[in-house]
Amino acid sequence: MSSLSSRLSGQMVLAPLTRGGNLPFRRLCAEFGAEVTLGEMIFARQLLKGDVIERARLRRASNEQVFGVQIATNDVEEGVGAAKLAAAAGADWVDLNCGCPIHEATRRGLGSAMLRQPVRLERLVRGIAAGSPLPVSVKVRLASEGGDVNVREVVGRLRAAGAAAVTIHGRTAEARYSKAADWRLIAECVEDNAEAGGGMPLLGNGDLLTQYEAHGRMAQSGVDGVMVGRGALIKPWIFKEFRDRRAWEPSAAERVAVYRQLACFMKEHFGDDAKGRRKAWYFLPWHFDFLSRYRPLPEEELPPAPEGTAPLERFLAHGDPSVHERVAAALWEASSDAGAVAALTRLAEGAELAALARGGEEGEAPVLGEATELSNIPSDGAQASGARSGKKHRRARAPPVVRTEEEIAALRAARAAKRERTGAPPHHEGRAAAQRG
């Protein structure tokens, strides 16, 4: 417990991201200073049955310094068995998922559904911790779907059960990925933990898209560390910014070099052949739904691209999945960073995509009122067949990210005012684009 505590203290931890937390992406984040990383959630039952996809998620990148394996289970024997496999694979600790809000998990009594019965959860964690060769941490939300906010009770019981650490996502399961994270409740859990004697690290999670937000939330709430998900998907260099305590605003060419590094890591991991490309294509174009959201100003502002922005900048910031496919292909085929920049510049300036790249009102992204969150789904045959069929995943690859009603109203008012000043036509409401989450 003390060993994990010292490793988590003061850290920005890469969250367990379904699809996004693949080994090549974790490797890229580690290159940018991520010292503590978690792999994609694994269903313990399927892992113990020998599911090859779940077992592959135990693999650790060579540059991951402190690597954790997240499991989903509500059974002590399954949890201990999964922890032993994680230890054999070289993991440093095991994290129990008690926060996933999607039906695929909760219908099985997993994820956030486990928050409905704090006493049972306490027994589960105590049993897994007693039999596990690795420290066991837990990731929770403020409440289960439809349940009362009980995170303070849950955290207290997890402490009593011997959890090595707890990460608190500052939203309820019902809120999913909408509404702002409630850091006030996270701070109250920190106070409770201190009154109980401290010793168990608490990490905060939710709405951390910049290094200054992360440092600010740590200072205000008193958490031992923070966990980031979408912030890392948008800019994998957020860990470098956190470490250096200053923003890095890479040029288009510098970002292309970063993105090409991800493509190269995927080539190494999946193979530089047709089969490897098919496997990588489940991930690489998908990543650009997030990478394209990068702006050189605080992400919550999501400023429109100014007039005169270079075509490559506009191209890299485009939200259309067909553009993401072309960017991924150019990076995959480029033999150098300069070659990738040249290829993408040609695409950006080409007549074929000129109209698409100019779409929208000076690069504005329309506001969406519904969220389709990143979901933790089991690695069953349906997922495997989806990976073989790019067509299926092109429709599901780009989950829109939500804003609060107040943010939506403010953005719409600002855009209406801009149209009045410039005389620009209203933005077409049917287009979809990425935005802050």
C-alpha cells in the first residue's frame, strides 16, 4: 500500500480508456511524461476464460513506468484470479472498476451498479485485496444511476476494506459524461479521509483538460493526484505540460510529428502489413476525433479558427470522420515527419477536399445536446466482427461530447452575436463536429 501511495502522490494518471487506452497510445503518453498509466478495462470473467483480446490488454509498453490493470468483476474469486494474471503479466497494481455507467456493464451488476450496495462492495474489495498479490485500488463515481449520492460512505468503506487508493470521478452514473464534475464532493471525501487518519491516496477525475486545471483542482480539493482521460486524448502532451507547469502550443508540423509517432507505434504493435493496418484502423482514425479538437487556447473556449489560418491547421482541426481516415492514411504511409507534413498539406490544399475543409462558419463546431460516451464493452464476437468491418465503426467511432445547458446557451448567444457583426449566414445545424467534454 505504501509503495503505491508514493507512486501516485502528485501524479497525473492516464485513465483506463476503452479503445483509447490501447498500448500504442499509452506508449505515446509515456513518451510525453506520463509516469502512471492504466490499461483498458478488462472483464475478469472473460479474462479467466482465456479470451485472447482481454489477455492482450494485460500487455505493458516498454516505457510504462507504473502500469495498472483495471478489471470489472463482482466476484472475489474472479477478482483474485484476474489480479494473479495481472501480476504474472508484470502489472504494478489492479484497479477495480466501480464507475462504468453503461448498460452493458451495469446489467451484469458491474461498474457503477456496484455503488448501490456499499456493504457488499466493501466485502468484495476486502476479499480481493486479501488474495491479490498486487495492491488493489478502486475507481468510483458519486452515485449509481438513480441512486442517492453516497460517495462519502463508499470511500469510507473502501478505506476500511483495505483499498490501496481510490479515484473519484466527480459525476453520478446518471450524469454519465454530461454536466460539470462536482469537485466539492471530491474535496469532502478528502476531508473525511484525513479525519480517518489519511494514508489512502485519493485521486480526482473529471473536467481536467489543461495542466492549470489539474494543478488548480489538486490545490483546491487536496487530492493526492489526478486522473485524466479526454484531456490526454485531445493532447497526449498534457503530461509534459503538467510536469513543466506550462502550456506547450505545438505548431501544425510539430503536431503532425506527434501523430505520426502514434502511427509508428501502431505499426510496431500491430504489424506493418495489410493485417496490421486493418487492426490499427480500429483505433488510429478514431483517435483523430479527439486529436482534431486541439486548440492553442484553453479547450473550454474552443475558439473558431481565425481567418488566414493555414490550410493544414484547419485540416488537422476538422471534425469530419472522412478527414480523420485520410489523415490516418497519410501518417501510416509517410516515411518521415517532413513527408507526413508534405502529404497532409497536399491533402489540405487539394481541390478534392477544399470544399470539405472550408465547411462551417470559420471552423466553428455546432453544439450538440446529447452525449454518446466512450463505453466499456466486452471483447466478444460482436466487437471482433466490428473491428473487421470498418463500415460499422465509422458510424460509431466519433462519440460527440456534451456541454452543460449553460455552456450551450452561452456559445449559441456568442455565435449569434458574431453573425450579426460579420453578416455571416447561420451555421448549418445538421453538421456534426467534436467539442469539449
